[in-house]
Amino acid sequence: MEKLRAILVDDEFFARENLKMLLEDYASEHVNLIGEAASVKEALELCEKNKVDLVFLDIMMPEADGFAFLEQVKDRSFQVVFTTAFREYAVKAIKENALDYLEKPIDIEELKNVIAKAVKNLEQKTGSIDEDKINRVLQEIALHSNFDKTIVPTRDGFVILRNNELIRLEADENYTTLYCVNGKKYVSSKNIKSFEEKLDSHMFMRVHKSHIVNIAFHLKEFNRTEGNVVVLSNGDHVPVSRRKLQEFLDKMQE
């Protein structure tokens, strides 16, 4: 039987490498990986240039999420397996609509089951994207869209920031400075603890009494030689306290 022509769509290089390795080790008999994309734009280009049977699609990506890709793609004749480590409500919606997904870190047996189902669907010429199911998931995401944003009270009023654009937060006595991807920073009259209580714990972690960092989108490196610091996407170095070190390391293994 002809192999499934598959692409990987994930902004995280190591996530793509891990899934690629698993596919090579456990699914090479059934899957031919024809490309990978780090963004929605790259994924759309791959789909335009190739016949694709199966897409492994990350839900959370910085510039546009996996659902934005599905909304923009012209031909939805391929099967989709969502991959995610975040957003319980999204996973719940995907489950309820019987769409395939893999939670990170990816379990080998679950991957085998997903591939077996995709192969069966291809043989029976079923399993391509169900518009109604996708739309129901999109509606569920829209209902929870407030979780993707943070309201920041400022001296002049407030600003609304998308969480994937927020790199880090730093305490300054009873104030908090928020650093964003566009180079802007905002000073809020709220203390850092009040932000910690509302931010998504899957996406943000308080690594020090004065620092919260976006570990989902902007963590680039952990360096022990400089005294346990994380390096972020904008080049900032933030200390990880001794008290938080083990929790941080454990979280990185999830």
C-alpha cells in the first residue's frame, strides 16, 4: 500500500525533531514525511506544492495557531492529528468532536494507534477533515479566547496583550514591568503575584521571586555556567532561584 504523505507543523524545532524521530522509528512502514513547517505560512506553502494525506498540527504557535492554518488552507482533503501540550479546553473540544490528537510528550503507543487509524481511513477513503467538527472546535476556542490575553492596568488606563507576545514579567516593588516581542514594555500598578495567579501555568512560570517567564513561546536556553539563568527570545537573561530550580527542571521534562 502507498504510504501516507505527511507534514509536521510546529514552531518548536525540538518538537519537530522528536516527532520526526518517533515516526522514523515506529511508523516508517506507513508514513512518508515529505516536509515540515515552523509556521502557518510555511505549512500553507507545503500544502500548495504537495499532495498531503496527513498533517501533524501544533495547536499553539506564536504568530498564528493551528486553527488559523485550517481556516486558510484551500484543500482540506488531508487528515489531521493535533499535537499540543497546552489548553485543556482545546483538547476537550477536540476529544468531544472525535478528532485525532497527541498530547506532548508523545506516547509511542498513542502514536501507533493514530497512524493505524490514519492508514485505515486512507484505505477506506475516509477521515479527511470534517468541516462541522472543526467549526465546533473553533467555536469552543473562541468562547475561551480570553485565556489567550492578559489585561494590563497602566497609569493611563489599560492595554490588552496576547499571551504569546508576552516574553517576561519583572517585579519592581509593588509594580510589574511586562516585556513584549515588539520591544515595548509596560509598567503596571499590579504586583507580580496578581499576574501569576491569572496567567496560564502551562505557558508561564515564576522562576524567581522577581521574575515570571513565558516558557511556552520564548524560552530559548537554560545555562548553568552563568549561575542558573534562562535565556529568552529577546536575548534577556533571567535568573532561576535555587528554590525554583527543581520545579523548573521538572517542568521542562513534562
